[in-house]
Amino acid sequence: MVLPASLRMLARVLVVATATLAVSCGNSDQGARITVGAGDSAESSVLAEIYAGALARVGARTSVTPHLGSRSDYLGALDAGRIDLIGEHNGALLAYLDPAATDRAPDVEKVPSALSRSLPEGLVISDAADGTDLRPRVVLSAEAATRDNLRTIGDLAPRCETLTVGVAPIPDLITLPPVLEQVAGCHFAARVSFADPGALRKALLDGEVQAGLLTGPPAVVPGSTEGLTVLSDADYAVRTENVLPLFRKGVLDDRQIKKLNYVAGELTTDDLAKLIREVRDAGANPADVARKWLDDHSL
């Protein structure tokens, strides 16, 4: 049976209206857009893309706002609602929010509890990535470490007052507050700043300084500890530095928070160092390296 022209027109209108309603409902199901921020470091950019990509894979509409500047800048953007989430380090964030805090270990009742108490109203955190150890590292020449039988920061502590320490930045990481350059129980006689890990390494091998402090894991700069010994720190003389997401309360639902916790369970120091190097050294797009990492870990 052939429908009259008026009925055929009405049918087309109903089809279009139904399709429009379906699209509208789909967008409504996704909720408001989640804006993930990034500071100026390669690490912050990579974390932003990982978090945004992970949330998108559970149906969220996400976007990334890069180059937000320093910690004070991006925390201001978070507080003002210009962004909803950003990657941070638990130890560095605690030191920034509460410089008097004394907790150093990652145990639940230590840094995590102290950080939760120090957060401004309206901001929350989810699980930290325990596999990411972004702490500064204390290093000695391998010769000195062997000669004096020094393997841990605790071994070194009684000698610190007689030593000059050289400090060098590990580039492309989220900034650590200056307080983290102090090692608990180890008060060095003097301090010399170096431009990069290579310069510090040379100074240690040449005997110009007796100890060194790298402001992050050596894996970010391969070769930076060749000929050196990295002292272990099981007692957390240097405060824990694990990656975690900081976000506005009420922005994420339970499923989205669970997804971020899955990310936390998979991310490691070596993973993050590799992604940072790909962005810094190979000029890779942070979104591309984050997408591949999520794929590789079935996230």
C-alpha cells in the first residue's frame, strides 16, 4: 500500500525526532564533560592523557587542558572548577599543603591519612599507584659505597655531617617542594647544586662531592647512575612519592573511580619513566603513548 504524501512526511519527521532523542539520551548518560588538567612537565602531560583515556573507556566524555603551569596554578584551576582532575604525587602534595607534616611512609595511616586530612574542602584522592616510586635518590660513587660498606641511607646517616652533597634535578617530573631535598636523619655539611644528573655523576666520580641527591628515579635519565650506587631506603628517610589522581568531589562516579584504581594497580616507575622518555626524547604525542600503554595493559 502506498502512503499518502502527508503520511510519508510525518513518518520521516518521526524518524528524525526519534534519532535526535536517542543521541540526546546517549549524551545525557555520559554526564558532564570531565576536564583533566596537566602542568608543564612531561610526566604531568602523560598522566593527564592516561587518566582521560581510562575514563573515556568507561563512557565518560573527557578533554585535557595542558600547560597549566606550576602546582599553585593548577591547584587554583582545580579549585575554581576550570579542571576536574589532575595527576599528582602524594608526598609532594602533602608537603605543599601541610609543610609541617612529618609522616613519610606509604602505609595507610601515614602519608595517605595525612594527605586526606590536609586536602581543601571539595577535593579528594583515589588510590595511589604503589608501583611508582618517584622519590629522590641518594647516591654515592660505587667505590666509596664499597669501601665504607654503605648500602642504605641509614648506613650513611652517621656520616652526613662530614659530607658535601651534590643535588641535581631529574627533568620532566612533577615538581617536588624544596623540603623534600632534606633527608630525614641526614644533615649534610654543605650542598652544591648541579645543572643535571650527568654533571653530578662526574663530580661524584671525581671526588668533588662525597654524596649526591637526584630529585627523582634515575630511570628517567638512563646512564645517570653508571659507576654509582643508589642507596636503598626501606625506612623512608625520603618521603614516599607515589602517583595518584586528585579530583573535585562528586565529579566521578563509582565506576570511574574504580577505573582509575585499576590504572593505579598497573602503573610502575619503569612504565612512567619510559613514557616520559618517549615524549621528551622522541617527541611522541602524550596522548599516543598513553593510549598504547592503556591498550598494553588492557585498560
